[in-house]
Amino acid sequence: MLRDLRHAIRGFRRAGGFAAAAVLCLALGIGLNTTIFSIVDGVLLKPLPYEQPDRLMHVVSVNPRIGVTQGGMSYADVRDLTAASSAVAGMAGLRGQSVTLTDSETPERFLSAGISWNLFELLGVRPQMGPGFRAEHEQPHAEPVAILSDAVWRLRYAADPDIIGRAIAIDGVPATVVGVMPPRFEFPEATKLWVPLTRFTDPLNRGDRGLFVVGRLAPGASVDTARSDLAAHAARLAGQFPSTNRDWSVSALRLRETFIPDDVTLVLWLMMAGATLVLFIACSNVANLLLARASSRRREIAVRAALGADRGRIVRQLLVEGVVLALAAVPLGILLAIIGTRMIYGAMPVEGVPYYITWAVDARSVAWAVTVAVGTALLFGLFPALQVTRVGLHDDLKEGTRGNSPRRALLRSGLVVAQVALAVVSLVGALLFVRTFANLDSFNLGFDSRPLMTMRIAMSGEPYEVEGARARRVQDILERVEALPGVEAAFASNLVPLQGGGFGAAIVVDGRPAEPGAEPGISFPGVTPHFFRTLGVAPAEGRDFTDAEGWSRSGVAIVNRTMAERFWPGRSAVGGRFRIAGDGAAAEEWFTVVGVIEDVKQDDVDPDDEPFAAAYRSYAYQQSLNTGLTIRVRDGDPTAVTTPVRDAIRASDPHLPIFQVATMEELRRLGYWEFGIFGWVFGAIGIGGLVLAAIGVYGVLAYSVSQRVQEIGVRVALGATRRDVMRLIVGHGLALAGIGVVVGMALAPVGTWAARSFFYQVSPFDPVTFAAVAVFLLAVAAAASALPALRATRIDPLEALRQE
């Protein structure tokens, strides 16, 4: 083996061009494959960073009558089910909410979570400092406590080693720090501090199903066992508490299934399949190169055989040469993988990757790259080795210097056909994802996002507990902001378009009775005056709010087109009335519709979202702690007003935290950033496959021309023109590419159908896409065939006929 290795290295030194071409082809395939493997490994293959993560469940509420399949749970239900079920070792609830740390001159807003005292114990993750929560912290009137993330501890408190026991202020309320979690821990996602669950939920209200619940299986229990056991106990609770639990049941699924949904799994495996196609194309190129090189060495091989080397010994030598090429390509492939993974990370938003997912070109990725390199070298090097050693010694010597036997030529042509077919598959998928991204980029939001800037403020603490204090503060801020140079209009709301928010409610429409408990739901945000002027939209019917209506509990509302058509079909909605369903003071007030506007996108850009009914009423009804500001600039870059707007808010109240500052364009693109990543990755896969397929066509034709010098010389001597020679060579290349295109067109629909859920406004069998790929590949094949064809036209017939 050492002799084979030394011989292979010496041979590649003499054939530097051949070795460089093979290494570059393999490096591209290995690099792309290792990039995607690093991501798949980090997301799908590595376990979640918890103790025995496969024993963790996500416990959910289910109500088939109203279509709830994975709802939250109430504190009281979690407590009772934990005590009753023998299939779970423990359950813990969590509820997220933003809070403001107000213990310094610079208040900061962070995403926090109220958690059961045993949640971290259930996960098997312990604080790096401090004892953490205890059961008594969850009791009514317990001393307020908090656990900090490592990031907050380091950035806000300068990694104070004496932080445990220190009092901090959360929304103006003192709380004692009892723990600091390990670095990067942010359960469930992007959470920066944790407080006892009872701070954010009513432990006695069974109808408050807002908890995300984690459960751990008892020893010997399975998810199916736990699901059945919990459902049985939930049925008992439904009978015991019919007013809140009727029709509600409980189910469970593995926590990993919630954290990593099926659609994410599917697209990652599709990426892996695409990268594997490119690797196969690269290996096909190298197989053709090895076959050509081995054919040119047939006399050397014949001499070895004549001196006693058997076929197995010769095949081993050729396979060692293939492995040497593959291993030489690994360092360059790993470098490309490092660049690729960093580019993908760079294209993601700051909070794009949850903390429990990490990927990098690590030891596992390097091991994968080496395994892929050696495996493909053995697999794709075996066929050329067997082919070139199949002909006997007498036949090899008889073939003279030609070495282009029909069998070997057919194998080379077959590899090119396979390359083109695989390139078609990868290019079709890439183009469909690119078109999806382009369609999402032109998605109709119902307003122009370009001149808009957004940010949020949080009005917490005792000064804002007074009735009307928040509305007065917001009015003062908006007057200051709208007076700034360059600002055309601004509004405040518990809703920031494309970022979500608002308030949902079941309603009763005047003249359309509904069964109690089955009333239709709508989105019901509160907005200040100038909402529509800021977004640049006008009522389609009726009118806008007056300033007086926008700042008071005026009993008027503006509805969107979907709501108007759903509840007042065939007639104008203006003048129609509705109220909130249920009992109490809020349900006694009727709202009169004074205007109708076209639908405005409220949440992120999701093409699967169905249009929803929405009614806009005065901000006075919903003076929210977390209030969003949206500002329209007259012209230019909306970020130019960021600092003046911040200064205006500070001038109104220097203690207000300002957070989530972003242009509306940034929010728009954030709604479909993953499709941009899909387009980028699949585009790279498609381009890589195209380039390698073009190299394959060129290589086969160039080698074919070199082996057909005598034949072409004879043709020219007998009167063939340069055009005839060009037609012969280019026609051969197009014939191979045409067969590959046909095969690829038959295979591509399998992959596009599997990915159909990711396409927007484009069919997985889109004829324009398929036709464009076919024409483009044939054009590339013609271009790749042109250079060998031109070389063939320069053959001197006299020189050709003098050759052996």
C-alpha cells in the first residue's frame, strides 16, 4: 500500500493539470456537502442540550370542537395532572412576557418568562451560580425573586461575582437574584431572565390556557402511554369542572417535535439531497477523468499484467490513486464549508437560530468530509478501474494508441448524461425557491413599508397605573414626534404592523345571533389618530377617525374588507354595529362602523395565512403597557429619524425603555428571511451542479476529440468543412445533454412535489421553470461543446494521417 501511495503521488506530480482538475471538482462537491451536513447535524442529529432529552415532552391542550390541536394549558390543570398521572415524572409550565429592568438610569426591556419552580430541574439544567428557584417562591405573597441569563449578568451587571442575593428592579418592583444560568441558555428561545410563574398567571383560573408545558416521562413510560394517561385524567377534570374544561382534553408529543417542526426537517433533508446530487456530479467528473487517464495508461497496465500483476492488484493501485485525489480535496472542501456556514449564519437575523441549535464545521463535520471523500473515491473509482482492466493484455496492445474503445466511450457518455440529469433536478428546485423568494418580496402588505420606522416603548411602574396615564403619555410623545422635521405622521398602538400585537375578541354582530360560546373571533387592535395616514391607506368606504374619536372611548370602529364582507355581505358595513361577546361592562358597549379599509397585513409575511377579520378602535380602550410607535417620513431613509424620535421620547419621559427599533422594510424581510436562505442555498447547489455538468460535457468532448484525431483528419481530407466538424462535435455534446435533460425532467417532479409546501405563487410542476432550465442547460452544453469543436476544426489532415 505504501508503494501504491508513493507511485500515485509521483504520478500526480507529473500530471499536475489532471490532478488539479480532479481536486477542484471534488473540493466543490465535498465543500457543499459538508456545509449542509454541518447544518443538518446541528439541527436534526445532535440531541437537545438537556438531560435525557428524548424523555421530554410538550404537553398540550386539545379541543376538537373549536379546532385546537396544540393549545396551552392552565396552571391549575398542570398541577392536578402532575399529581394524578403515573406516566409523567413531572410537569412544569412557562409563560413569556417582556419586562423592564429599571434599576439604573438606562431602563432596558428584555424577554422574560414566568416558570414553574421545577422547570430547570426537569430539564436537567442547573444555574452556574446560585440555588435557583424553590417551591416556596411560587406561593402567593412570596418574596419576588429572579434568575438571570448569562448575557444579562455580563452585559448589564458587568459579571458581578456577588450578584446572588442582590436586589434588582423588574418593572419597578424589587426582586432578589437567586441564580445565573449557564452561557447561551435561553429556554425556550431568546429568554433573558426568569421569574416565578405566579407572577404572570392566575393559579386559580382554569380558563387561562396560556402556559407552554414541559413534561418528563416516568421510568418505563412511553409518549403513547403518557398521552393516554393524561387524556384519561383530563376527561375526569372536564367532568369535575364543566364550565372551564368541557370539550378540553390533553395530549403530548416529544419536545423535539415542537422545537424542530416537520417542515424544517423536510427542507433540511432536501438541502442535503441537493448537496449530495452535486457531490455525485463532481464524482462523475472525476470518474471520467480517471477513466481517461487509465485508458491512456493501458500500455503501462499491460506491462504490469505481463510482469505478473493480477487484476486485483492493478485495481487496488487505481483505487489508491482515487483516494489520494479525494483526500487532497478534503482541506479545500473544509475551507469552502467554513466559508459557506459563516455566510449562512451572516444571512440570518440576530435571533434567527435558537440557542439550543448550534452548527459549525467541527470534528464531526471533518469526519464526515473524510468519510464522504474516501467513500466516493472508492465507489466512483471502482468503475473506471474495472473497465480499464477488463480488456486483456493482447487487446490492449492491439488497440495501439487509441484507447477509445466503444465500451469505455459509452461509460463516459453515460456519466455525462447522469451529470446533466442531476443538474436539471438541482436547478429546477433552485429556480422554484428563487421565484418563491421573489414572489414573497413583492407580497402585497396593504401599505407601502418603505417610508416607515417602528419601535416600542414600555410604560410600567406606579406612575402608569393611574387611569388614562398611558394615553396621556402616548399623546404627548406623538405630538413631539410629529413636530420633528421630516416626520409626516405617526401613530401608537398595541399593534405594530408585521410585528403582531393587538387584541383578539369574540363578537356579537347586531342582527346576526350566534350560539353562546361559538361567537366569531376578530382582531381588535386599539390605535391613535393618524393610523391610516401613517400607513398611507385611505378608507374604501366611510371615513377615518376624527382626533376626538381617536383619543376617547368613542364607540366607533373602522373594519377591514374581510370583516365587512363576512358580517355584512352584499351591503355596506358602514352603520353596522357589533359588541364584544360575553358578560360584563366591556360586553355592554356597542361599536358603530364608520369606515372600511382594505386588508392591512398585521403579522409577518406568511403566504399561508388566511385573511382575518379586523376592527380598529380608539387607543383609549387598550392603553397597553407595551406600546408600538410607527412613524412615516416624508422622504429619504426612515432610519434618519431614529435619533430625533428617541430624543423626543426621552424628553417626554427619560425612564421609558425603547426597544425593537426597526424599519418596516426590515420587519417585512424578517417575515420571510428563511426563504431567502432557502433560495441562496438551493441556488448555490444549482449553480454548483451546472458548473460541474458543463465541465463534464467539456471534458468528455475534449477527450473524445483527442482520441478521434485520425477520424476527423480523414473526414477533412475527404471534403468535410469546418462547419461539418463543428456540427459533429457540438451535436454529440447536445445529444448527451438532451438525453440528460429528458431524464432530469422525469426525476425533478419527485423533489419539487416533496417541497411543494414551501413554494409561494408557483407550482411545483411550473412549465416555465422546467422549460427555462432545459433551454439554459442545453445552451450551456452547446457552449461547453464549442471549445473542443473549435479545436477539432484546426486539425491538419496530413498530420492526423501520419499518426499511428
